[in-house]
Amino acid sequence: MENASKALVIAASILIGLILLAIFFYELSYVSSTTKEINANMKRKEILEFNTQFEAYADTRS
């Protein structure tokens, strides 16, 4: 009986550890995708700011 209770405690510890690892990797992937999105938005903003300098000349060929 003593071995069975130890086995259940070990199994529960392993299960909790796996759940914590899954949560960690989920959060890591979420932060990574958020960082990629922020970087893409910053790049779009930089391109937009650069292009605004030249947009004034775009319609002057008439």
C-alpha cells in the first residue's frame, strides 16, 4: 500500500510538471508572436513615414 501511494504522488508530480511546461511553452509562443507583430507594425510605420516624403510629388505630373 505504501508503494501505491508513492506511485500516485510521483504520477501526480509528473502530471503537474507537464502541465506547467505546457503553460510555459504556450506563453513563450504567445510572447514571440506578439513581438513579431510589434516589429511588423514598427516596420510598416517606418515605411509609411519614409514614403510620406515622396507622396507630395506623386500627383504633380498633370
